[in-house]
Amino acid sequence: MIDIHCHILPGVDDGPLGMEETRQILAEAQKAGVKTIIATPHYSHGLYENGMVGQVFDRVKTEAKNYGIELYRGYEIKIHQYPARMPDDYRDLDLAGSKYILMELPFKDFPSYTFDLIYQLQINGFYGYYCPSGKMQEACR
Ligand SMILES: [Fe+2]
């Protein structure tokens, strides 16, 4: 089983508070039969450029091996925070090097550029999107 949307990095946005809680998540995932997890912290400028998230990711990747779980890098992108980001810029934000990206919209809003962004992503080589929220699921139909 593969978990493609997991906030498992300790101290990073929606992730657990510390490594002990991360170990609990890994233990539960192992018990459930998960063999692969894609860590998907929210993409945020600054956090990623200063290398902090990369260091935390590397620690959790090492820890995950103790549970027989392979950890890969991904992101959850709040597209409304990056309306000017061009589709080509999404290439470094994919799920584990795939052609899939994980997008999130505001809970109640539906930005007018959403469909255009999805279209632009398609013609730039992305063929799949994972849409976790209700509004995003509507956009992806
Ligand atoms: Fe999420």
C-alpha cells in the first residue's frame, strides 16, 4: 500500500510536533501494511529554499526504514498562494518524481484561474492530479 498524502515531517506545518509522534505514525502505517509514503508538506517559499525541510525529510526517511517503509518527497500546493507560478515551475513539486501533483484549494473559494491552471499543467506534461478537498475534486472532474 502507498500513502501519497501524508503530513509526517515533524515540526513542518500540518505534521506532528516531534519525532516521537512521527514514529507513532510510521508504526501505525506499518501495521496497516503501508510500504511507501510520500511526505507532502505544504509547499511554502522560504521553508524549502533554506534547506530546513530537506534536513527533516532526510531524518524521517532514515527512521522510516526501521519500519520497512520507503519515504519519498512530495508537496501539497495551495494553488491560491501561488497564482503566478507557471506550470513549468511545478516540475520540482511533483509527487516522488512522477507526473502527479497534489493541489489544494481554499476550503470554500474557487479561484477563477483553476481550470486554466489545470489545462496549462496538462499541456506541460502533467497527466494526473490528486485533489483532496471538496472544491478541488469538483475542479478535477
Ligand atoms: Fe494535506
